[in-house]
Amino acid sequence: MKIRLIKIKNLKNCSIKEISEWVSWLNDKIVTKFSEQRFQKHTSSTQKKFIKNKIKTKKTLLFKIYYKKEFVGVIELGNIDHTHFNCEIMYFIGKREYWSKGIATKAIKLSIIEAKKIKIKKVYAGVYSNNLSSIRVLIKNKFKIEGKLSNFFTFKRNLRVKKIILGLSLKN
């Protein structure tokens, strides 16, 4: 499978077309169904600001996901803690026609390689309990369920769901 991660080092790494595509994914209620991004309205200028802030901090590695040379999603190693050597992984495939093709699974594998390069010992993710696809993808990458927080996320107006915390210990 031809999956590549391209590290976003500066705003020039993102074309206008890619930024507008990214924004359309963030404003797509189906794509962001299990994301806190669904609570905001996104624009090209807010996205550029987001990217600049992520690049500026030493606590994030942000990557574009490419499948067959096509920009299809984003993966982030965020909240990087260089004292305890851990980080959080966050990702999404924005192009819905590429869902369920193993792209996220492979992108996570590639990002774990990047985490090892910076000496990370633990990668964790927080997932909505009803986001079964994301839980499955993480488990395929050897993440283990390490905790559950009841009534954590508001999913719909009167429905609250658990936060599932999954973790992966790395050997460098």
C-alpha cells in the first residue's frame, strides 16, 4: 500500500488547495462526527493559524497523509512530553471514499516510527467509545485499552459516551 507521511515544517508545505480541502473535511459533519473539531467553524485563515501554531511549538509533529500521491488526511503526534517521553496520537482520513482501506492503520504505523526517532516511550489516544473504527485501527497497531472515563464526551444533545484511552509502549 502506497502511504506516505509528509511532515509539515512550515506553511509552504501546504498548498492552498490542500488547506481548503482540509477545511472542507473539518466542516464535514460526518468526517468530524467523533472529533471536537465539529464544534467549530473552520476557514482557510483559521486553518493557517492552526498550522502555524502547531509548527511553532516543540510539542507537536504534524503530518499530511498521502495515498497514491493524493492528500487524504492528517495525523499528529501531539502533547509531546520530553520529560516523560510520551505523546498523544490524533488522526483522521478526510476523504470519505478512502475510509476502510487500511490507510489510517498504515499511517499510524508510520507515525510510530517517527515517535521512536524522538525517543518516545509511550503513545496514547483518547477515543469516543462509539468510534469503533478508530478503536479497531489502534488495536490493529497493538494499542491496548488502558482506561475508560464514563460520561466524558457529549455525542448528541442527550447522549454522553465514554472516553476510551488506549496506549502503546515503545521500545527504541
